[in-house]
Amino acid sequence: MNRKALLELSEFLETLDPKRFDIRTWRMPSKGKPGFVSDEQLLNDQQTVACPVGWGCLLDSWKQAGLYIAPFSVKEEQLSNSLSKPHVMSLVKTKLNDEFDSYEAVDISLNLYPGMAAVLFNPDNYADEEYTDAKTVAERIREFCLVSEDDIANTVLSYSDSD
């Protein structure tokens, strides 16, 4: 487990402006507005928001692990709501393997137990879901970093929905 990268993110999240955090999306131009957001835009545009992974991809330790944000085109046939329009959004990828994205890319790049990235970063794994703040995520990251390698599988599974 790349504890250095996880703890660097935890420290960053502790100081993040709460208005710039939205656990529900990798990155957005502003809350509720879909669109691709580059590293430069996220750093320089005070209206942009990101989830923990979106912010993590700015950090040197995450970049060194191979993680980055790429544009992803959502096509009309992929939309479930007839009122939605095709658009380009942000998606996390890994340079280690082009076939992986999302939480799998984070698991692979940060050498996490399978499913651990989803437990740490997916809003569905928090009681408050979309209202989860950055400090709550930072706290969970620190808790997981204290777990021994022998116990990490059981810890990840204890957060997973097995029903």
C-alpha cells in the first residue's frame, strides 16, 4: 500500500476549501455542471470542484504512481435520461495499464487491496453519501493507513456491501 501517497492526500484534504470539494465526481467545472477539468483549471479556477481522487491526481506522489485525469466522452447511447446531453467529463486513468480506470486504476497504481479505493473514495461507502466532506475522507484514509497489511483485507471487506 502506498501510504505516502494516501497520507499526502489526507493532509491536502484537511486544508482544502470545503466549497471546492464534491465527493460525487472526479472533477467538475462547478458543482452540478459536467465537463472535463484539467489539472491547470482545477488549480486556477476557484469555481471548479473535485472528489478526493480528482484532487489526488494533482499530487506528485499520485502522478509518480501513474495516476492522471483524462477526458471521457459520454455518448448519447450511454445516457439513461432522455433529457441528458452527450458531454465530456473527467475520468481517472493509470499509466500502468490503459485498460483500467476509475477506482481500479487507483487500486493498481497505489498498490491497494482490491476494492480499497472504492471504500476510501466512493460516496456510497459513507453514511452521508453526497454530503461527505473532505475532512471525513481524510480521517478514513488515516485510519486505513494504520491497519497492518495482514488485516487490510478484512478491513476493506468490512466496509463492502455483501448483501
